[in-house]
Amino acid sequence: MSQKRKMQATIGEMYGWTKEKTFKTQNPSSEEIHNPQLEQQLHEIFGSLSEDDINKETNEVEEDDNNQEKIERKTKRKFRMEWLDKFDWLNYVRHEDIITMKCSYCQKYRMSGPWGLGNGCTTLQHDALVTHEKSLVHKDAKRRWINELERKMKPIPDHIRQMEDENKERVITTMKISYFVCQEDLSLSKYERLCKFLMDAKTPYMPKSQDYSSYTNRKSANDFIYCISRHLEQIQIKNMLESPFFSLMVDESTDRSLEQHLVVYATYLDSKGLGPPISQFMKLKNVIDGKGKTIYDSVSELINVRGLQYKNLIVVSTDGASAMIGHENGFVSFLKKNTPNLITVHCVAHRESLATADASKKIPELLCVEKIANKVYSWVQNSPKRSNELNDLLKIMQIDVLNVLQIHSVRWLSRGEVIIRLVKLMPAILTLWKNEKKTSSWYDKTRIYSIQFCFHMLADVLGELNKLNKTFQEENVDITTIGLALEVTISTLSRWFLRKETFAEGTTYLSKFLSDSQYGYIEIKDEGVVIDRHELQYISIPAMDIDYNDIRKRTMKPCIEGTEESCQQLTEGYIESLIDSLNERFPDLPLFNAAKLFSPCYYPEERHSREKNSERWLFKLFQHLQHTISEDIGLVPLFDVKACKRELHPFVDSLNLACEGFSMKEAWKVFRNTKLWHKTYPHMMKLWQVVLTIPASTVDCERGFSKQNIIKDIRKSRLGLDTLDALMRISLNGPELSNVDWNVVYGLWRDTKSRRLLDL
């Protein structure tokens, strides 16, 4: 703007010259005043300016005034010292007349933004301070500063505990993951992948990273597993020491890496002898050989390490091998030197299988049946083409598609399952063999009447025996049911096959075969239409590489005629031999039956009969439990026989009235916590506790070996014994995840070694 125009604008403002070229006084209410002389002077100064020029000049002046006011207002924003008192974290820096504000917390912990790593905040306003104080970055930095200050105020041990507590929940979470892996029998390599998955899923209380120090690696999983196993083992030892009596189940086997192992299970009463009987995995031990002395040394070491008392050991259950029950060098013979009152029980499921095998060996024709069964298995399994042809034919015949099984001598149910499966597949197998030249000789042997008869007869007999064996294999089987199940099986077999007038009535397979083969052939029908026919041969069974002469010297003569009558005679001889074998294999059946003393469901209704039975049962129990002890040994008898006899009848009457119809274990649930019973009948209750701890079989040991082979499969054949033992204990004995005391497990893990303090 020119000097002239500035003067014009200034004078115009002084005299109140508006855009309408009028002059106003300072009083807005005053009237306009016209001064011709002043107007003439102004006209000479302004010259010939137009009205637009004057308005333009006036606007420029107003803009200059506004800018000047902004500059003056901006210079008024300055740092105020009172802010330092209000915000204790505030710092300010002056550099060449420029003041910036910084946060001491954000600077110390190098937080992002101008208040921390940046050059500082140049907005010198109170609102900027309040906004930063409410920000998440400032709050995080302040929290870290407070935690550090608290740590500095505590002694070093308290610092260590505080850091451990902060990581405790994260460590326990990883422990739970390893526990899940063990219970599901997964490979430990899955542990790392599960940890990563849960971290990606933002699971609470997981480590922040998957570094080696965050306990998400396999080595940490091993440490967790050992601590969890140790915790479960401590609980078991405590419960066994509190139980008044316990029993052992011992068996040996070989794992996939051909290492010979000994598995030990224990049966004891929970809750200091007042709880239910519990059967648990105890230990997996490595043995150099299968000798009785080696087994005794391993078991004896286990008993001594756990602090158990030999006097409380009641029963040892084994598989009946010579190394276990040998008279001179057997495991039990060595153990009885420490425990003269020890009772030995041969596994009932194993005994049933041995009795079946013994009876079958005496009948040559049954050995022929077994040989044909193995031939069918090898013929089908060695050729995928034959297997597909068999499956296609089964579909055409509307028979369930089933796989051919192989007989395994070490599996209790194998022989019965194979024969039953083979009988179901027999129509299709005969049809295939009939149409194939290479198997014509086997087709001729298989359609011999006596062989088909034996197949169907064995399907019924072995099927019934398998039911008996499955009863013996039940978990926590009630020993009072063993004798009853055995009697029912023997009675059923006798009714089916030892009555000539009703021979085979009630059977499933043999009765159908006799009906279908009455005309000398077997017809295979599809929806009522005959699609094939197989003529039966009524001839004697060929030798089939069997030494008949040697068998005849020791047992009965084989079936020669091949008629139905001779087959019935063979069946009667086989069933009688089987019943005799079962009775011979169960000499301790009176002990199991005597346990009915504590099972009201076996009590007769008539009082006199009930008293007679109870006296007989008590006498049988003492025959097995109260062995004769010479006076020079100086051992205290396990029971007071006279006191038990005094308490017998009142005890039985009370049990009958309170628990009529109950089984032994059901009645124990009612009275185990009743102090009056323990006070009134102390000797009978003690005898009841002993009976409850008697194991009838080593089925639990077999389950342990099955679990061993599941855990130590082909891909994990290098698992060490300690790791395998810990994995089996967690998988077999581990409770629900919520029932584990993780604080105790964490304490065991923390105290195993000195650990570095890390922020997880």
C-alpha cells in the first residue's frame, strides 16, 4: 500500500468516513454532520480517488489489522511453569527460543511418539497435556515405571517371587497342554504345534512368544510330564500307605523295540480304607530276563522304595507262568519268604483260555478245523484280487462284508472270533474255492460233513466261552460273580450238547447247519433262488499233517465214519473234556464263592439256611486267608477267628436287613463310612476290606501293555523307560484336567532346578 493511501485510510478512520463518504461522531446515536470545509481539504488530499478505490484501501487496512491481532494472539501461547506442579511427569526443553514438552515416563521406556522417542510436543497448551495423560502409551509407560519402583522398594527374594507369580499362570497353561497331549496318547511333537495354535487363537494366559525360553518346546514338555507323573505317584503312594491292605498284579511283556518290561498294578482301598477298591497302574520296570528272582528283585525294590509294608500285602495275581508261580525259583516263592500269608491268584481270564486250548488239543478234528481257518486267512490276505472277489461275492449274497481273521494263540478271544467269522463267510468261500482249480483240494476237504459240523459246533461253544471271558475282563470285576458266571456257562454247554434227546437245541450256528444239511448238501440262496449247491462228503477226515497215532495214545479216538451220530459223540467228548478242564483250572473257586458272605443278594430268605451258608462261607475264607503259621516264627495272625465267629450272625442279619438284594460292592458303599459298623463289627469289617482288595485277574496289566504299545508305536520306538513310564501313568491314572492340583505341580516343577526369571 502506498504512503498516500495509508494516510488517506488513517484520516478516513479518524474522521469516521464510511463507504458512503459520510462522517460519524463517536456517539452512534448522534446525527450525521456535514462540514464543507473539511470535505474540501480531504478532497485535495485524496485527489481524484473513486469510491471503489477508497473501499479497496479500507479492506486492505482491515486485513492488516486482523493479521496483526493473530500475531499478537499467537505470541501469547507460552509454557507455563505451573504446569510442572500439576503434571509431575512433564519436562520442557528450550532450543533457540523454541520450547518443546516431553514426558519423563515415555522417554525412559522409549515409547513411540513426540513425547518419547520424538522431538517433543510444540503445542504449548493445557489440552495437549491432558490428552497425552489419557493416552494408552502414557498409561503403559507409567504402569511400567510404578512396577519398577515397587520392585526397587522390595528385597530381592520378593522380587523373584513376584516375577514367578506373574509367569505362573502362563506356565500352568502350558502344563495343561502337555497333560492333554499325554491323556490323548499324542506324540510330544504335537505339543509345540498346539502351543502355536493356541497363541495364534489369542488364548488367555499363553506365553507372548514362541521363543525357546517360553516353555513351548519339547524339552519343556518333558519336564512338565515328569512333574505331573511325580505328583500322581505321590498321591498314589499316600493312598496306599493309608490303606490297611493292598494287592499286586504282575505281568511281563516285550515292547516294540524288543525290550522286556515288567508292569505292576496295585489294588487298594481309597480314603484310608473306607473308600471303594481302586486298581491303578503302579510302575513299568525294565528286567534283564524273565526269571523269578529277577522279577522278585524288581518288585521288592518297588515295595521298599515306596515304604509299603509286606504285612499289608494280601494277594499277588499273575498269569500262571512257571517264572511267576514256580515252587522253587518262582517269583511268588521268593515273595512268600517275606509274606507267609500271601495268596496267589492265577488270572481267571487266562485260565479260561488255557482250559479251552487244552480241551481242543485232545480232539484231532478240531486241530484240522484250526488248520483250515489259517489256510483261509493266508489265501485271502495274500492276494488283493481274491480279497476283492470275496467282497463282491458277499455283496451279491447279501452277507455282511467282513474281514477274514487269523488265530492268535496269545489272545484270549481270538479263536472264537475267527471261527464265528469263518462260519459267516463259509458260503462265499466254498463258492470261490469251487470255481478255482488251485484250491480244489481244499474245497474237497472243507465240504466234508464232519469238518463243517465241527466249524458250526465250535462257533457256538467258543462264542459262549468268549462271553465268559469278557465277564472276567470287566474292570473291577466282583469276585462273587466269577463262580456264578462259570456255573452258568457249564450249565449252558451241558444243556446244548450233553442231552441226546435235545442235542444242539438252542444253539445259533449248529442247529441251522443240521437243518440245512439234512439232505446231504448245502444250498446257497439269493432271495429264495438257489444260486449254488455244495455236496457234502460223509467220509473220514484226512490226515492233514497231523500225527493221529500220537494223539490217539493220549486221548480219545478221532471220528472215522463221518456220520452225524459220530459227530455227536465227538461233541459230547469235547464238551466233557472242556468242563473237566474248567474245573481243574479253577481250584480256588471256593474262595471266590465264599466272598458271597458280604453280598446280601446271595442270602437265602430262610434264617436257618442263611446262618448255615454264612458259617460255611466264613470257614472257606479262613481256609484260604488264615494259613497255618508255626509258633517259632512268631508272626501275629492276620485275623482273630473267634472274634469273627462271635460277630458273624449279628453282622449278617444287619447286612441282610439294611442291604437286601445288594451286591458286595453296593453294600460296601452303604456301610463304608458308618462308624457304628466299624465299632460294632471291627473284625468282620476288617475281613470285608481284605476281600475287596482281592484281584481276580491280570487284565489290568494286559490293558497296561496295550497302552504301552499305543504310546510307543513304530514312530516312537526310541522312547526311554522313564518317559514311557510317566506317559503311561498320566494316560492311565490321570484324573480330569480340573481335578489336578496345578499349584502343587507348578511347585514341583519350580523346585526341580534353578530357573532363570524371564518375562513370558
